[in-house]
Amino acid sequence: MKHRSSYLCIAVSLSALLVPGRSMAEIVFQNNDPAAAGIDHNFGQHEGGDQITLAGSCRAISQLELAIIAAPGPVDIIVRIYANDGPIAVYAPAGNEPGTLLFDSGTMTIQATAQFGFNTFTVDVPNVTVPDTITWTVERTDGSGLWLRRYGPPSIGTGHDFMWDRWPTYWAPQSFPNNASVPYNHFYAVVHAAGGSATITCPADVTVACGGDTSTAALGSAVAQGCGPVSVTYTDTTAPGCAGDHITRTWVADDGSATPPSCNQIIQIADTDPPNLTGVPANVTVECDAIPAAATPGATDACSGSATVTLDETATGTCVDATITRNWTATDACGNTAGATQVITVIDSTAPVAACPADALEIECPADTSVIALGSATGNDNCGTVSTSSSDAAVAGCGFTESITRTWTLTDECGNTTTCDQFITTVDSSPPTMTLDTTPITAVDVDCSGDESVTLPTATAHDDCDGTVAVTNDAPASLAAGQTTEVTYTATDACGNATSDSLQASVSYGATIEARVHEMRFGFGWRPHVQKLPLAGETVLIYDRSAAEHCSHHHASWHGWHWWRHVHADCDESPPVASGVTDANGVASIDVPPGSYIVIVLVDTDNDGVTDHVLGRRARNIDCGETKIRRLRLLQTPRGKRMAAKCRRWTGSDLLVAEPDLMVWDEIEQEYPFGLESVGDWGVAVTVEPPEGFIADTDSLATEVNSEIEALQFTVTEVGSDLVPTKTTLEISHKGATQRIDSKVGILLTPDYARSRGFDVAKLKTKGLIIENAPAKAGRSDVHSRQ
């Protein structure tokens, strides 16, 4: 015997698997007598097996029993069954070689346990049908050799004198003569065959009335035939049906095979009788609000025991001959039906119940009094729907107001009616709307008669209730000059509601004073650089000096530095007749009647609400329609001291000379500035003659002024004690003509300065030469433009 460490030795038995609980049908080949065990055969690494002829008549193979010789451990093999229908082999004794493949187990792993011993295992075959002569083979797929154990002659079936060995491309017979010298002419094998050849015939399908006999005695039994002993049994499977459970009766012919033949007999349970419907009410006549609820009849069925009841209800006709038909239908589980009907006649003799919409009292005109706005009546009827209609009776009030009685009529489908009233009143409590151009009106008393007729705008008014409304106003035929009159327009509607609006109408006197107020700032030197800056926001007062009772008239000939301040401060009994405020350009245009006036400007240089300087000029003989321009100047020296200027104007082309009106001494040296503004070519010479005890840095200065601003400036130093005004002389030349003007610059001392110079302050006060509250000096960089 060869070494078996890398080979598999196998014997095979083919047998029929039994259905659990049944006996094996039959063994069709058996070669497994241990007493006849012989030598092993090695197929190398090829596929090899045995050709056998089966006994008996059953050919449904269900199981193969095999024997192997192998080292312990897993072994991978494939078991196959072939029909011997191949070409004739070249080796003798010749037979048909394996041909058609009938079964392939696929790779399967068996566990060898005995050390090179006899290992048996079984292979299940799914009832493969085979011919009489077959070849079974084993192939080892894990690369090792294949060992099978040989036995003696088979006890069931027939063996042959050779086995088959498959080389890569062909089958080769291995000859083992069947004689006494070589008794081992077959491998271990047992082949089981199921009784697969049995047949069975069921009784015919049948329909049985519910409650009928479904036994086999009444409905028959199946008939079976097979190759061995066959027993016939049945089982019933039920499924719900309308008349009872339907039966599927399954008959089985037990022939010992794994899958015995079977057939089904279908037994249907039938119901053709209708159910019994009870409890349907009789026909009836009722009021429409007394229709009875639908009854609930009952139903029974002789087969299923119960039935389903449904209602189909229809209504026809109108309220006077309406009918309701109720049809009940009882349906049993198998669809058999029974029906019954009730007819209800419906009548209506009751009027609907009405609900009017709420009264609408004192709604504002114009008001929407339509049904859409104020609502409709609603109604309830004991039968069906209600239709509504309305009619109005109206009584007129003021304007377009009115009182309305709205009568609603409600009618049901049968003509029964009822009514209700809704009361509506409209009122007008809203004033008209008025359109008026309220832009202030300004007119001029062109003839200076003291009044002027003014064309006023036309106002329009509309009232939501009355429409167009007439408008009146309270304006007089003409308006007084110098006054602003408030004219009131009034629109009144038909119900007495009124609205008003007003506008301002002003009439100017017909003459104008235009005050042009500026500050002139001087640099150092005899002909210093000078700036002219507007004084904005300063108060301008106009005093009437043409009236004999006015105090300014009595001081008309008084020349002195404090004259302007006196007019403003001491004329309480004769207040200013007009006033204004300078604009960003330092200009105030003030309306006055024709006449003569004093123009006073109150200057507040530090904006603390206290007047620091009072500027003034006369404006004589202003005619109707004339505008008098008066230029007023505040002078500021290079040391920052401000002083009021007295201004003289020469005409021809135009020249304005502004010189100090008053010099406040608070230190030993002061500048005396002269501002010159011209249109055209002028020559100006100024001579200064200080009082005794004062000296000037030069006696006279002169310059040419041609449509520009120029300045001349003296420096005066106090060295003595003669406190009298400084004399000045202006010599003006223009177009070959020369004019000489003598003037004076007043003097005041501050108390501190007077004491520093040894003066008696009390005595100087009696002479009016002391100023108690001297204006503060302005900083040299101060710009007093007030813009």
C-alpha cells in the first residue's frame, strides 16, 4: 500500500432520504460489506469513480453514502453523478464512458477523523432521476491525491469490472476483473432511491351549500399509484368565505420519497338565499320641522347569521307636495339583498322668524345708507331657505341729512311672510373744508393817503354733506397804512357748521429808511489798512422828529456826543414809530410815513443783551415813495477800542466820512481814526487841533479816495489838563470844488484814568466828563461781523 499522507481514500453509498416519520423507500445499489473490504485505490489528483447498474425500478436518487481514507482534518471534494451515454472507450472491457452530468454537489468540506482510517459521510441529492447505469465520481480540490477503498461484489445492484478515471481531456477505464483472485472489484457505495415514480389523482372540485356535508364519504378520496408501497392521506386548510370557510383538501401519496406527490381538491361553500329585513316604519305626513329621524331596521341571514343594512334617501317636489323616500337595503355576506321603502309627505304652514339689522342712528353725512353698508335682515324658517327684500321711506333734514325707515320683508319657500323695521338717521356735525392761500399779502400806500385797497385771494369751500358752500370774509374796503390786518374767512354749511381761516394783509406807508450798519476796523499808522464788516442782528429804532410833541424835535439843534443816547434813553413819552433788525449784510429796511426822522442803532458788541454803543443819524424830509439810505458806523482802533462815529455824506458821486463822535480816555494815548468811503474821485484833508494839554503826532493828514475805502488816523497823547473837545477840520475837494467843515470830538474819562491823572472825579462828574461803565476793548483779532 502506498503512503497516504497526502491522499484521500473514499468509498461511496447512494441511498434515498426518507421524509421524517416515514420508512426508506428502497436501496437501489449497495456495496458496503466491511468483511469484503480490500485494498485502496489511488486516483492521484484526478477525478475518479465507479460505474454501477441500479436494481429495482425506482430511479429518483436522494442520497449517496461514501467512504474515504485520509489524514485527519478538513478535506475539500466535489461529488458528481453522470449518465453513461458517452462514446465507446478504447480500453477493454469496453462500455459507455460517463457523459451527461446529472448532479454536481459543488465544493464541500468533510472532516476526516481516523488516522488514515475508514471515514464515511453522506451527500444529499435532490431526487435526481437517473438511468439504470450511472457513474459516480469524487474529485479532490485541495491539490492532494484521491484514495478510495475497494470492496467485493455488490449485494444490491450490479458492478462492473472497471472504474473510470478522468484525465484532463478524457476518461480512462481502470479494469478490476470480477473474479475470485481479485474480489475487490467495486468501491464502497450505497445508493438510496426515493419512491419518486408514484402518481396521485384528486377528486373533482365541488360547491356545497352552507351547512352541507363536506366529508370524504360525500365528496370522494384521491387515488395513488407508485413503484413501492404508497399510503394516501389528506389535510384540510380553510379560508374565510361569505357563507362559511372554504376548504382546500390536500391529498398526499406517501411513497417514501423526500417529496411525495400531492394534489388539491377545492370545496366552495355557497349562499344564494336573501336575508330577512325587519323594522321598516310605515308611510307618514309631517310638518317640515317634524321630519322623523331615519329608523334603523334590523336584518338576519339564515347562512351567515347577520346582514348589513344601508339607507338611500331622496327628496322631491316643493314645500306643498314635498316627499322624502327612504329605501333600506339588507345585504348578507354573499351579496344577497332584500329591500323595503318608507314615504314621508312634508308640509309647511309656519311663517319665518325675522331679525332686522341694528338701527343706524346719527351717522355722519355723507353716509352710506345702503344695505351693503348697514346690513340685511336675517330670518329663520322651520322648513328651508328665506328670501329678503326691503323698501325705504325717507324724511329730509337740513342739508342732505334724512331719516329713513327701512322695512324688511322675509318670505319662506311656501310663501309665508313676516316683516320688521330698521331706523336710520343721518346728521351733519362736520364743518366744511376750505381752501385758502394764506400767504401774507403786502401792499404799499402808493399815494400816502393813510390807507390802501387790497386785492384778497378767493377762498373755496366744500362740505361733504352739502357740496359747495359760500365763503365770506371780514376785510374792510381798504386797509390802514402801517398796519397788519388779519382777514378771517368763514364757510358755513346748511346745518350751521362753520370753519374759518385767516391771512395777514400788511400795508406799508409808502416811504422807506434803509439803515446800513457796519464796523470799520483800523490798523496802526497814519494811513492804516481798514476793514468794513457788517453788524448783523443789531436793533434799529426810528423816532419821528417832525411831530412837535416829540422830544427828538426839541433836541433837534443839540450837538453833542450823547445826543443819540439821550434820544433813545430819555424820550419815554415819545416811543419809536418803527423798528427793525439788521440782516447778515448789516442792513435793515424799515417802512415809515413821509416825514423827518431820527435813526438810532443800539449796538451790542459782546452779545450779552446790554447796549454798548448808540449810533445815530438824521433822516430829513422823506417823500412819499422815497427810500432814504442812512449809513451808520462803529469805529474800532488798532488797540481794540470801539467808538460811535458821526457820519457826513457828500453827494456829487458819493463820499462818506466817519469820524469819532466821542473819545473815552482810559489811558494816556488814544488813536483818532477817520474812515473814508467814496464813489468817484475825492480829495480829503483832515486837521486835528487837540485841546491844551494834549498833543497829536501830526497836525494834518490828506489822501485821495477813488471808489474805495481809505483811512486816516491821528495819535493823540494827553499831557495836560484842559478837558475840552478836540477840534477837527475836514477839507473836502471834488471836481474842482472845495468845502471846509469844522467839527469836534467829545472827551470822557474813566474814573480810574481821571484819578491816575490827579483829577477830582466828583467835579468832573458834575461837568459830565466821567463815564461810569466804559465799553470793554475788543481783542485785536476780534471780527464783529455777526453773520
